[in-house]
Amino acid sequence: MNFKILFYFTLLFLTTKNSAIASSIADNIKIYVYVVNDKNGNELKDIEVKVTNSKTKVSYKLTREKGESFYMVPGDAELKIEVIAKGFYKEEIIKSDLRDEENIEIRLSPRPSGVLAIRVIDAQSRDAIDANIEVTFFNQNSKGVVKKEDGNSYDYFYDLKGKYTLKVTSKDFLNDVREMSLDISDEQLRTELLVEMVRNRLEQKISFFDKATNIKVNVGKVVVKHLDTKQNVFEGKIENGKVTFVGNRDDKYSLMTDIPGFQSESQEFKLDGKDLTYGLTPETTIEIDIIDELDEKRIITDLTITDPSGKEIKIKSSDKDAVKFTPKIVGTYQISSISKDYANKSGTFIVKSLSGGSTFYNLRLKKGSNEFIISVFDDETKKPINFAIVKVFNNQSREIAGKVNQNTKTVTLDESQKFFFEVSAKGYFDFTANVATEKNITVYLKKKTEAQLNKVTIRILDQQTLKPISDAKIRIFENNKKAIPVSYLPDSQTFFTEKINDDSLYTIEINANGYINQNQSLQRGNRDVVFNLSPTELVKYNFVPVDFFTQKTLDADLKLLASDVSIELEKVEKGFTGFLSNTQNYSVLVNKEGFSELKKVIDKREANAKTFVFPLKKNFYDIEFKLDHDLNKSSKNEIIIKEKTSGKSQKLKIDEGTQTFTAQIAPEESYLISAKLEGFDFNSFSFTLNQANAESLVYVIKINPIAKKEEDERPRKLVKLAEEAPAPKVTNVEMQKKPEPVKEAPLEIKQGEKYELAGVSFEKSKPTLTPGGEGELDKLADYLTTHPELKILITGHTDDDGDDVRLNQRLSLFRAKLVSNYLFNKGVSPERIEIKGKGATEPLVPNDSEENKAKNRRIEVTVFKD
């Protein structure tokens, strides 16, 4: 090939290649997609458009250039254009034969809908704020955010009419939760909502003033505590009459003050940001001066102040200032002064209020001594009696201490007060007299001529427990006339007297709350006397141990205790009998092998016809599970029982002759029982002990044979409902049309007829759902959710236990309401639920056994259209 021919073919190749490239570039064309409202022709902006090659599945992105928005696509492509917009039906078209710069208009059909436009502002400043939005409709949640810098609202689109819950939250503001009824329309109904948020964190000011003077208080400490968290939110000093802190609106706080000269305050308040003012109560202060009677000067002495409760406070007076004393209780106070250079003196002052401010009190003393000396001698021999006992008392019978030296006693007394003294010595008659003005007192005691006096101890015991009666009181009379002194030892709860003459006759009066009073003679020569008091009321009761499940009487070991003392009981045919009084607190301890121990305090209100019943729980009950169909002999038959608490499971053996199996059931446990039986539907259910028959300890399990033909299957329970028919597929052409509603599969129940909720049962005499019925209720809730046009009537029934018809009717209504609440929590509107309580008026079967009574404790539902 020569050079000219080679050049020609090369030139021809390059020209052809460039033409192909130019043709390829020419095929890329520009198209515009416009989306409009099919009803009014307005262009829609908030849309989602997806453009793809229907054959290659290649997607094309929107191009924005020089103020235009368009798609660059191959000119020979077949395009699939999908459009989605809130409030409109989805649209999809197939487009071919495209032209450059072609305008493609897609019209969307509006669906009945609405939009809730939410703006959020500060209720005080009226400024826009950042906030989080949460809208709940049944179990569907939508969340959004409002930004203050945007200045726009949050638009929530919806297409179902109903009640919506709106929750708006923002930092430092209280949550705003409200319920709104929203409607829909073809024009997309728009509802404007302005939410005004209230600030949560507030500055709180608290001011203090003196209640007595109305003057601002500027000293002292304050603690403010949050009542829920128990944390101190402020702890500091009062400044310029107030304190300031920041807290949460509407939270509860406590204020505690510690301010010199004022009573401590403890106040509770709810924080609302408004200034608070508290008046402080000044403490009562007694300013005490001890004055020399002659020169009118203050002197130093030792002071003893005795408060109304008998408590003594020691203080010392001052020769410079009055000493301050702050009383803690109201009443009469005794004050006495002791000084070696001045005569002792006493006085009183009365405190009527602890908020009276300052009060002045002075005691004027004169120099000298006021010692009184009492000497004791034998009246016959005039010799000192060194073992004599001398006691001096004031007019409140309070003994005055002194110094004893052999037969003398020296006491310092206030001459302005009245005193008396008692002198006693073994073998001598006692002597009593008032203290006169004479400071040297001589007493002569006469010897006793009668027989020797003896000591006798007396114990007062409860007749049932033989323990001392703590509040017993006694009086002993000699020859039924003269009362003799009796002392009491609290530690041993024993009375004693040392004034018993065996030649005299003595009677004793005994009384104690809740016991029969006694008036008896003391036996001569008895040095340790015991009296047993009988309670005013002693009632005979029956004590019957029973099996808590079967209610059968048990032969158990029962102990009745009072103050840890075992009370005697009599064994009878059914349990025990014993006596209870109103003076003791009783408890019972019941034991039987194979049962849990029962220990409880006796409450007489729990007795029925003077009989206490004590239910004992077995550790396990052998329950026989009986199948209601005969089984085929097969190695594939399998029963598994599983404890829900521990997760422990075991396989159980089926007796194919009796169609039964046995399991040990604990009273407090809940079980899951699964039955895989050849030729029968798989059966799995929850089980607790109270579902078994209490008399026979048998539970019947209903099993369903696998149906041979679908048309022969028929529902047995209300909650076994038909599934919805699957939605038909929609072609591209049909996308241009409005979707037609899918027809529902027919219900397997008839409207207007009553159906019992199988497996839904209640504890006896309680509106408490027994475990195992939740699955049936969930199925009913799911069905009602997918069929919003249906309503139901829930009717509760009870057995005929009890004499009060109204109580049974209320119990049945409460049970129906419990089922209604369960469905409501699963998303079923309460407007679709009606409840009734029939009590025991419509029994399914006669109430002649516990098994039949359990059948009558039921829930029935009736399904109907609005």
C-alpha cells in the first residue's frame, strides 16, 4: 500500500470517530420537570423527584446553573420519573421521545390532609426560641426542630383525622404538652399554632425581718434545700436583709434559718420567682441580775434554774452584766442562788411564750448564813441516834440536799420559802414537822413497842402470760384504815413495803388498765406475794391452718404467742381453740412439713365468726394436666415446661393411656408450657397455679387436631381473627389513577353476638388479671387497630360469692375497665370502647363448685359498627 492510500484511510478513520463523538454529545439534552397541584394548577415546591433510566437504572441528578434547575439526560433514553410530595398521592410516569429543553409537567392529586404550623416563643420576652417538637398519633411519633434564627414554623403534615398529642421542649423552659383534635380536607387544611413557653429556671429572692420590730434582719445563716433531691441549692449568710438563689419553677424547697436571737425557722415553699418575705420570731431571753441588798451592786453567785420538766441548768451570775438565759419550754421556772457569803435564796419566774423577746429578772441577797441543823436523839436516853435518816422537802415535795454528820443533818434553806422534814430510824416512830425560824432543830424519837416490821415484795402478773403488768397500781391498808407506804422497782417491775407487822391485818387494792380490779387480804407471814390479774375481756377464738390453694384443713403445728410467751391452746377436730384478751399483742407461728413457715401478727379484724384461717403454701403442688383428645403413639410427642423467672425448663412424660402428664407447680411461679403433639396444632400457653382446679388439682388442656381441609377449619375463639387480604400490585398505567380501597377479608365472627375472651381470667374477689391472658388481649388490640370502623362492648361477670350484690356489680365493672385500659394502652381509642358490669346476674353455669365459679368470672365482648 502506497503512502497516499494509507493517508486516505487514516483520514477517513479520524473523521468517522469524531463524528461519533459529536453525535454522542448531541444526544445529551436538557429537560425541565415541573410538579403542579392537579386541583388548582399551582406549582409545588416541597417535593421529592427521582429521575432514572427505566432500562439501565441509571439515576440523573438535578443540575442548578444560572438560576435554572434541570436534568441532563441522553436524548434517546426512556425515563422513569417518580414524584412524592406531602399531602399528595405519589405519581410515577414513563417518558420517551425526549426533546431538548422540553418542559415535563407532572400533576399530583391532593389527598385529604392537613398541616399543623407550629411557632415557639418565650412567653415573657415574646422572642422566638429553639425548641424540639414531638407529635404523637396513637403509636406513631414524628419529631422536628424549630430554630429561632430561621424565624419559620415547623410544619407537621398529617392525613388522618383525630386527636394528636403535641410535646414541645426547650432548654431552661417548662415542657408544653397538649392534646389537639385535628381535621383534614382536600385543600390541605392549615392550622396555625403559637406555643408560648414558660421559663423553668428562675431567680428567687427571700427577705427577712424581725416580727417584733418590723426591722430588717441583716445577720445569720440560711440553708435552702430541694425537697426532692435533698440537695442544698443555697447555703450562706443574709446580706442586706435577703438571700438570692436560682431554682426550678414550681419545685418545692425548704428554708432553714440559724440567726442569733431568733427562733430557728423551717419553712416549705414552691418556687415561682415572686419575692418572698419571712418574719423571724425573736427568742425569749431572761436577763438575770443578782443584787446585794445593801449596796445595790451586782454579785457573783452560783445559780440553779429548774425548768417545768425538772431539768436543772447551772449558770453563774456576773458582777458586770446581767447573765442571759434562753428558756426552751413554757411554764414555771425555779431559780435558786448559792453563795458562801450570802444567805441562799430562791424564786420563780413564768415563761408564757418562747417568742417574747427580752425580760428582766433580779434576785436580791443579804449577807449572812441560812444553814439549818437538825439533830436526832433517843427520847428516853437522850443519846444521839446516828443511824437516823433526815429528809428535808420544799413545798413542791422536792428533797433538799444537805450534809450528814452522825446524828445531824445540815441544809441551806431560803428563809422566805416553806420547808418540812421527815425523820425515821429503825425501831422508832417516824417524825414529821415544818421547818420554823429556829435554825437549830432538835428531834427526839420514841421507840416502837409493837412487833418488828417486815419487808414484803408484791408482783402483779398477767393471768395468761404470767408476765408483770407494767402499768399496775396498788394501795395497802393496815386494819382497813391507815395506808402504808409502798415503793416500786422499775427494773424488776416489783412493789415492796417494809412496814408490815405480822400482828396486823392488811388489805391490798390492785388495778390496771384492761384488767379486773382486785381487793384482797395479805396472807400473814408471806414475804413474796404474787397476784394474777384476769383481763376484763377474754374471748375464745378458733385457729384453723388450711392449704392456701385447696382450702383443706391441715394438721399443722400452731403456736400462739403473747410477749414471746406460748399461750395454751386446745386441739380440736379442725385446728385449735384459745383465748385472746384486749391487753396483749398476739402473734402466731404455723409449721407443717412440705409447707412454707407462716409467722404473722394477729389482727382480730381478720377473724370471721371468731375464727382465724391461716393459709399455708406448699413448696410445690403436683398438678395433673389432662389433654382433651386422645393422642397417637409417637416418639415425636413432646411437652416442655419452663419457669419464667429462672428460665429453667424440663421435658415431661405423657401417659398415653390416660392422656395426662404431671408437673410440680410452685405457688409464686409463672410457667410457659409448650406442647408439640403429632397430628395436633402446636399449643403454647402461660400457666399459674390458680388456673388449676383446686379440688382435683387437674387442669384440662384443649388441643386442636390439624384440619384436613382449609374449608373445614372454623374459629373457636373471638381472638383468632382472619388476616387482611394482600394489597394488589399496581402497574405503571394504573399509577395515573387514584388507588381504589382494598376490600377486607370477611371476619370469622358475627357482629352483634357475644364472645367470651378465652384465657382472660381474674383472681378471686379482685380486679386483678391472672397471667396468661395478655396474648389474647394483644390479638384483639391488633385487630381493632386494623379495623378502625369497629367498636366493642366489654361486659364483666363475677361468681355469686358474697352477700352484697352491689359489690359484685362494681367488681365486674372494674374488671371490664381493666380490659378497656389494656386496649387503650395498645392504641385503641376509648371512644370505640363501651364497658358494662353485670355482677353475678348472668352465670354461664351454676355456681355450685369452684371450677364453675371460675368459669363465671369472665369477660365477654360484642363487636359492632358505629
